[in-house]
Amino acid sequence: MSGKPTKPALAIRGTKLRLRHCLIAWVVVGFGFVLPMRGKIQDPDIWWHLKTGELICTNRSVPTTDPFSFTAHGQPWTAHEWLSDVIFYGIFAHFGFIGLMLMESVLLCALMAGLYLLVRRQMEYGPLALMITALCGIAGWQLWSPRPQLFTYLLLLGLLFILRKPNSRSLWLTVPMFWLWSNLHGAWILGYGVMAITLIDAGIRSIRKGQAREAGRMALVCVLSLLAVLAGPSPIERLVYPLSYFNGQIPAGFVIEFQSPDFWNIESFPFELLLMAIGALLYLGRKPLRASEWILLGLMVHFSLHSARHMPLLGIIAAPILATQARSAMERLRKQPQPDSGKNESLAINILALLILPALVWMRLPRVNDEAHCVEAVFPREACQYLVEHPKLGQGRLLNNYNWGGYLIFHLYPKYLVSIDGRADVHRAHMSRDLKSLQRLTPDWDKELRRQNPDVVLWPRDKALAVVLRCDPHWRVLYEDKKAIIFAGK
């Protein structure tokens, strides 16, 4: 018999299932389904994505100016995630909130499964591959929500599969991939950077080998992929939009997900563990990395420490590198993986284990497919209903809290126009001033309030602005509950 470790079989043998198959199911399906079901929908941006998708489907066109706010109404707006918005709205229109929750889980299951396959291509030892998959997959679980970022995670993973063999014909798949990516999410530019760095490195190696034609083909793929971004609505705007987050035009420092990870929060521990694993395995493995791998790993560590929203992307980029270093470390330490013993677990035990997971998912799913049962109670549902049921006040200019803007757009547009929402690119001109003056109530708050001149104020009941408006003779209370309060001008 050969002394080489046998590759784990992915098929059922006879009437037995190996324990490894159950572990794979728990990692892929467990993390993909159970973690998103840990709570109800609470993302503040999903609401304006849904309303944008509805607007596109109703008008059969993508908006080019802001229709939702009175502070930027009619100003240019690039709906760069229009295709994601249409997908989200289509799922919501047919399957409701539970459909959005299941969509998130299915996409994350695909992410976990793809990560596992990517890792297994670098190493044979199944248990360690599962550990790396789990670590890299859940490193950024705080950012898991039904948002366009989910498509970026999957497309970046697919790109890594293609770039494993830059000399293969599959490299041409990146051209339609970037057309799709650029219409789904603005982070396509990050994926393009990953491809450019990888192909420049591969092209240099090809030239050194006397394969200049291969290097030319890689350069052509890069050019065509960039041109593919121009296919779709507002092509130039979608091409340059992502750069606004790097040149400081968008005040990203006021948005939590753009801030550095909070290492005092226990939820950041998986990300912290990933950083430690990267350092440890690079030291133990000591397998030389290509220049492109060093550059990509260093950049993603920097981006993820600078902005929490990049943590899931670091996990995806680091997964194959960690697998390669782990295999090298086992070889250096002479810890060769043991071949499969052929010992099988009983079919009954494994089936029982696999049935537990769907039961857990079913238990976590809301029993009623409506907002009251599927959405976290962090939004002003009752106050919003009050404005829906009563006549519009004035011109419908609604001053609101930043985190509630998207929710109010979903329920109150076009009756009321909000003052601010999660579209940082739309509100960049006044976002810093608004958040500093009104959200934090700096001394010039009354000047900013007069400048915006709202007809209605809907604000968190326990925030400072609500306290001072109670005492202001120019405002009267229309409605109040435990969460929100509504003021109208006298």
C-alpha cells in the first residue's frame, strides 16, 4: 500500500457516513444558517435598498438624482448597487422578511462551502482545513447582514479560484464577472486591485520565462475587465464612485462600519484570533510567499484594521495563504497528516446529527412573516405609523436620526422626505455638520436646525435634541412613545 495520505472521499460509501462529512455540514451549513438567524433584521440600510429596488422596478429605470431626502433632493446620485437593490426587492416582494433572512443564509452557506473548497485545494488534512475555514469565515461575522456586501464576498472568493491558475482559459471569466460585480456593489474596485496585483506578479514571471504572449493576454484581460464596468447605468459614475471613499470626499469616519474594529467588544474576538493565526502560521510555516501574496495580505490587514467593514475580506484573502502555511508547518514539524483509517460512523448517528441543524434553523425562524416578528425593535415603528395615518405636515420635510433614515424612507416616501440616511455619498456635503450639530448637539445646533427648516422632527426620545426641543417654544409634541418622539413646528 502507498504511504501517501488518501484524499477524503466526498461521497457516501455503502451505508455509512464518515464523521468528516458531518463536520463539513456543521461548518458550512451551521455557520451559514444559524449565525444569521441569531437575531432579527436590524441593518439600517436594507430599507433604502428595498425602496430603491421598488422604485427601479416601478419606473423601469435607475434613478440618477436623489428622490428620498429634502437636504439633497434632485442632486446627482449614483445608484451603483442598483442590481442588488432589484434582487433584494424581488425577494422581499415575493417572500417577505423571511425571504431576506434565508437569502442571507444561503449566500453565506455558499461562502463557507467555497472557502472550504479553496482551503482543501491547498492541504489534505481535513480537520485543520475545517478549522481554517471556520476561522476565516466567521472573522467578520459582525458585518453579516442582507446587504450588497454579501455579493462581494462571493465574487471575491470566485476571483481567487480563477486567479489560482492565471495561465488558464478561465481567466477570461473575469470580464463578465466585473460587469456583474460593478452593478452589484461598489467594492468591485477592491476585487480589481486583487486581480491587477496578482496578474502583474504572474505576468512578470511569465516574461522571465520567455512567455511574453501570456503576459500580454493577462494585460488584455485587465483592460477588458475594466471596460466591462462601463456596461450598465451611469457607467462613468460607477467607475469613479469607489474612489470617493479613498480620497476623503465621503466622511466615512462618522459611520461605525468604516471605523476601526472595537477590540474591547467580544464580538471582535474571531477577527483578533485570525490576526494571531496569520502571524503564527507565517512564522511556523515559513513557506516563501509570492510578492503579490505579501502585498495583498499586507493591504487587507491594513484595510481591516482601518475599517471594520473589510474584516470579512481579510478572511477570504488569508484563507488559502493560511492553508499553505499550515501544510508547510506540518511538514517542517514532521507532523504528517494520518491517512484515512476507513473507520465509519453509523448512519443513524450521523443522520440524527444532520437533522439537528435544520431543527435549530426552524426554531430560530420567525413564525409570522411580518415586520413585528422579523425586525429588531430598534426602529420607530409606532411613530412611523402615526405619520402614515395622519395628514402630511407642511411640505413633508422630516428631520430624523441618522440610523432611522433608511427605515423612514421605506415607510414614508414619498409622503415625507428625510434629512439624512445611510447613503453617505449623497449626504457628504452636510453629513459631518448634521451629525456633529444635531446628533451630538454642539453649541450651534439651533443654527443647523434653522438652516434645514424641517416641518417635522422624529427623534429618539432619550437623545439630547429631543430634550431641548421639549423646552423650545417653537416646537410642540405630536406623538411620543418609549422609543421615539415627534415634534411639529408651532
